[in-house]
Amino acid sequence: MRHPVVAFVSPTLHVHHRPMTPVFRWDSISFMIDHPLDTKGLQCPLPVLRARKAIRAIAVGDTLTVEATDPGARKDFPAFCEATGNRLLSVGEEGGILRFVIERTA
């Protein structure tokens, strides 16, 4: 099981990494936590359905990082975010694994 690593900023502006520590966000002066979701090996529509269930369980402002191997996810997650009103912060691919970072805004 992968433990999410989040960062906080100290008053001297050094970034310290610790597991499960909230991230200080300069834009809203709030804390957020990243929640990982592993959907590798699942085919459409299961990655999006699991993400929908997971995003409902997290707080507004928190992020959900979804890892998927389904090539269709590249189109599915932007459409999912547009339909639900959540913000797709980033899309990346490394070693055949797609990674989507979604911020819950709705």
C-alpha cells in the first residue's frame, strides 16, 4: 500500500515531507489532503465509477489521485470532472500508468 506524501511549508519557507500531513495552500490559506485511488487493471467504466464514489467521501478542497491503466481513462476523467464540477489539476503518464489529480470543488 502506498502512503501519500504531502508537504507543509514552514515559516522559513522550507518544504518538509511527512506522510499524511496536510498541505498548506497559499491561495486559500487552508489545508488539503491527497487521497490515492488505485484503479490499475480495471476497464471502463470502473475507474470513473470508483473515482465518483471516492470523491464523494473526501472533503471539498482535498485531492484524489487516480492511477489507471485503461487507455480510455485519458478521455473519461476530463469528461467526468466537467460533468461533476470538480477540477482536474493534472494528467500524467509514467510507465504505462496514467495519473489524474482531481480536486473536489463541488
